[in-house]
Amino acid sequence: MRKGVMRPGHVQLRVLDMEEAIVHYRDRLGLIEVNRDSQNRAYFKGWTEIDSFSVVLREADEPGMDFMGFKVTTPDVLAERKQELIEYGCNVEVIPAGELDGCGERVRFDSPTGHYFELYAEKDQPGKWGISAKNPDAWPEDLKGMKPTRFDHCLLYGDDLDGTVDLLQKVLGFQLSEQVVDQESNTRVAAFLTISTKAHDIAFVRHPEKGKFHHASFWLDTWEDVLRAADLISMHDIPLDIGPTRHGLTHGQTIYFFDPSGNRNEVFCGGDYTYPDHPVVTWDADQIGKAIFYHDRVLNEAFLGVVT
């Protein structure tokens, strides 16, 4: 944790049909549905998350991501990062407490890749779902679907990759953990950044359009859980993107699929860890097939090209 930013806290996704989306995220993916607000947004969380929600769905005319939020340690840190964002040159908006049910004041800002992010310090904390904080059982018995434990990260696409990486590093304290570089042009093609000890908390791929969303990712405990997710994808005819397989980048064991609106989801397990003294891991762009799909070692153009 650097500069008081702790972890990814939430993501708000646009969906075309709310009721279809709820069935997907609650019954198939297996998130816990926790709330529906006055704007008809639906709120979800992974069962181990102590905060009240981590995924918000909003019905809209096109799919994609509205914003991604990160939790900071204290209101004072929130105020400090807000001032730094203004001084950096970001367009900053203060969202009042309660605009998202159960969430305190949020500081929203734009980025060079065209994505909107926000910081917040306070959110209701009902604790892990289905188990007590005192003498807790191992897991709740009535979980559904793929049983993800938490919202983990997003992969986003945009043009000014270096600009957003610079913003996140300088103002929020993110660490660059892994990257893909075109050696001929010395251009960074992809960047993986962490604010914790995880392999990444957010990632970016260089892309000519601003503000594009590739996927939201959710953590599973084991490779067997990933294989079980693959079974559920077939059992319910969920559109499959790729997997089960392993990434070379971050070494996660993974499967990708789509929600009914065309937003890509990932569930994964395993992967690397990062400490502040770790050097940046670099992949050559001509090894991108192996970097993304370590077993097949072949680039899947649809995986890179389909974004919302």
C-alpha cells in the first residue's frame, strides 16, 4: 500500500437488460446480490469481501464500464489525493456520500486513456457474507455458481497508455509490475500495475480508442474451481471467450466468458505476487501469444479485439 490507496473497491458496469444481467452475475458467476437502489442499479459482492458491495450494474443502451473505484485508508488521505489529482491536471468531481448506497464521499477523476476512476475512504462494512467474524466457518454452504471470493481487477483499453501509467504511479502510488514492450519502437504495449502485493490490481493495453473495457476479473481459490467454472459455462451455454488456460503474464490460471450484454468476465486463480523491491517483468511484443496464452502460444485476435 502506497500513498494510502488500499485496493480495488468497486466497478460499475453498463448492461443492456438488468434482469438478464442479474441472473448472470448472481446465479452463474455466483456473486452475492446485496441491494437494488432508487436508480434501479443492482449491487453485488464476492462472499469474502467485508465491504457492502464491489460490483454495480446499471441498465444502459450500450455495454461497458462507467468507472472503477479504489478505497483509501482515511478521509484525510482522500483529501490529499484529491488535491494532488487537481494539481496533476485531472478533471475532478466530488460525488456526495450516499449517491452509491452505503458508500461515502467519492472523488472521481478522468485519465489520459479516457477512463474514469474514483477514490473513497468509507463504505458500509457488513463483513464477509454468510459467516461470522468470530469463530468463522470455512465458507458459506449456500453459495451459487462459480463462487468467486472477490472482485480482483479490470483490464482496460485506451490510447495514452503511458499517460495513465504516469498518473497512477505519481499520484496514487501504483507500482508497475509487468509490461509488454515493442522492442523495435520501444513502445509499451501493455502495463500491469499493483497497489498491493498482488500481480496486478489494474491493467491497460494500448488501443486507438479511448475509454474501452476489456474485462472485470474475479478470484477463485483453486484450479479445480476454474475447471468447475468451465463446466458451468457449458451447462448454461454462456458465451466462452478463451480457456481454461494459463497466462504467461502474471501466470494466472484463467477462463474468460461474456455476460448477456457482451461485457467480458474472467475468473482465475494463482498467479504471481509483487513487493516494492521487485523489478518490472518485461515481455517482448513478439512473444505476445505466449505471454497471454502460455499453453497455446498463439495470439487470439478476438481476445484482444473485442472490447466494450
